[in-house]
Amino acid sequence: MTSLHVEMLAADATEPITSAGNARLGIAVLAGIALIVLLITRTKLHAFLALTIGSLALGAFAGAPLDATIASFTKGLGSTVAGVGVLIALGAILGKLLADSGGADRIVDTILARAGGRAMPWAMVLIASVIGLPLFFEVGIVLLIPVVLMVAQRGGYSLMRIGIPALAGLSVMHGLIPPHPGPLVAIDAIGANLGVTLALGIVVAVPTVIIAGPLFSRYAARWVDVPVPERMVPQRASEDLERRPGFGATVATVLLPVVLMLVKALVDIVVDDPENHVQRVTDVIGSPLIALLAAVLAGMFTLGRAAGFTKERISSTVEKSLAPIAGVLLIVGAGGGFKQTLIDVGVGRMILDFSDDWSVPALLLAWLIAVAIRLATGSATVATISAAGLVAPLAADMSTAHAALLVLAIGAGSLFFSHVNDAGFWLVKEYFGMSVSQTVKTWSVMETIISVVGIGCVLLLSLVL
């Protein structure tokens, strides 16, 4: 790979960058990220355009030829979309089938019928975590918040006592667990093993969601006591359906890709022989593409047909699921282009030098970088993509487990303190009918707890593995 940095154009790629070169590159990176932040926060420019302009500016600030910068950006965009674009599309289709068929309502109703009193916050965590696996965070909020409001209203529960656990479950899934776009992109950029990342992600997610959800909700309910906003309690999605899919079939469909990927990871660890027939089979069926495709195809029958959908209705549901993700795909792709530009101008070497000079542990460094970008841009996805590109060289000599932990450290950092520059902040504020200060005391603090507990669990695992 050819470096874009002018001081390295005629030099061997293995030569170290001088301290002056490091200084210039550092300034170029800060300027590029600052421009992206400014465009997103001040001018309200779409993140896709902001990342595109920021990538070109980064190359210019680093003194790279414009044509080489464009080539790096387009290469990164193409490879990122090729790596995760199909997975995002399949996840969107599965999520839409789950919502439209009434499968999500079936899960919610079954769990709520068996939970009550003190168990209700734990039930909300379980619901959000299961439903949040195949759904984008925003889709999950739109799907779950009406349920939260109805449970709080009909059961006489504190809105924060029920709502915070649900939000925690969704947020943890979004930041730490593939096949969500952020973790998938980080896995692709760092070259981590998806199955191992998924397995370790679940280990990190369980204590994180317990602390940030049911436990923190006790304090959140004391700090903020707001009534259920009547105007935000809409009609349920599946009330117009004559029948709905069964609980067991719905849960099995949602968990199918997770199980297939975990089986692949376990076989890879236990067998560890690429020529073994069993491992070759599990490597195929446990690949993200096949696992998600299998879940989508199964969902057409276990969800769509079970709800009485005709072939035309299922086709329409699939078609409608793809349109909303166009923006996500473009942002993820542009983030990949920005990442590739960072790599090609020589930032990887600079990060390696920085980590050596300052003795900052790689996992903590990845978390801090993601935190900084998250605070600046308000986007967990942008923070994940950018941080993954910056710290990817650190994973070169890492074990499989530590590369997966690097992905999780980035994911945890990307969730830190959501505030006014985050669309999720305003979504939660409006749905719950809270003021800005009340949203900060509840939602923003919850996100910070997830981030801090998440990196704490990652660092503890790094000592064991």
C-alpha cells in the first residue's frame, strides 16, 4: 500500500516517520476531525458529506496529492460497503419482518405476562436485548418506546424505572454486539474474528446492561419523575393483524444468526484445524452473510407466513426495509473512506509511535479516541469507524481475543455521554416528554455508565485472556 504522505512518497514504506512528520500528521488528523465535527454540529451537514469533505481535507492538510487522496477514499468506501453493506441490509430486512409481522409484540406480550413488580425492569432489559439484536438503535427505540409507555401507564410504574432498562438493552446491543453496523465496521477494519467478538461482546454486555439498566434506573426514577406523555402512546403495530407468529418461533428466528456465529467460533477454538470437515462446514454456515441470510429466509416463513402475509406482502415488507438504510450505508461507507485515508497518510505509524512513547495501553487508547470523537460528533457510528481506522495498526500483533477486545473497547467508547449533538438524545427526550436537563440526568448518564463499565469489563478480560 502506497503512503500518501509527501515525506514518504519516495521513501520505503517501512522507514519510520520523523517526529516532525508525526507532528504534521497529528495536526492534519485533528484538523480533519475538527472539520467533520464542525460540518456536522454547526452547519448540520449530513454525516456522509461531512466525512467525504473531511477525508479530502485530511489528505490536503497532510500534504498528499489530491488524486491519491480521492483514490484512498473511494477504495475505503468500496471495501467497507462490500464488507458490511449486505449484512446491514439483511439485518434491516429481518428487523422489518419482526416488526410488521407482530413477532416483536409477541415477545413483548409473552414476557410481560410473566413478569411484574420488581421483575419488570429486568423483563424490559430482556425484551430490549432480544429485540435489539437485529434492529438499528433508532428502529428499536421507535418499536420499544410505545411498549414502555403502555407498560408504565397500565401498570402504574415509574417511567424511568421501566424506560432506562429498555434503553440500556438497546444501546448495549448497538455498541457492542454484531451484526450492528458499528461493531461490524470495527471488526472489518481491525481484522478481528466476528465469532470471538460476538462471544466476548456478550460477556461484556451482561454486567454492563445490568448496572446501566435495572440498577441505575432506581436512581434515575428518583432524580426524574415524569408522567407518561399521552400523545406518545400510539396504536400498536400488529393490532390490524388477524394472527401473529408464535413466541418460540420468533425467538428462534431472532437468535438463529447469533447461534450460528457462536457455533462457528466455538468449533474454531476447539477443533482449530482448517482442513477438518466439521470446521469447514461451520465456517460456512457461521459466516455473517450465511447466518443472517438463513435468518431472513427462515423469517419469511416463521414470521411473515405465520402472520398471514401473502408473497406480495412479504416482498413489499422486504422492499420497504431497504429504503431507510440508504443513509446508514452511505455514512458507514464514507467512514470507511475516511479510515482508509487515515491509514494511507501514515497515521497508523504515528499512533504506534504515540502508544510506545506514552505507554498508553492499546485498549484504553482505543476507548479514549472513540470517546473524544463521540463527544465531538454525537454519532456512535462515526466514532466507531474513525477510532477503528486510527487504532487498526495496533491489532497487527494482537491475539485473536485481544483484537476482539479492541473492537469492544472502541464500541464502549462510542457510547460515552450522549448529549445535544446526538439524534438519539432528542429522540429519547421527545418520546419521554422530558426537558434537556432531565434527559441529561437519565439518558446521558446511562450512556456514560455503559461506556465506563464496558471498558472496565474489557480491561478485566484482557488480564485473564
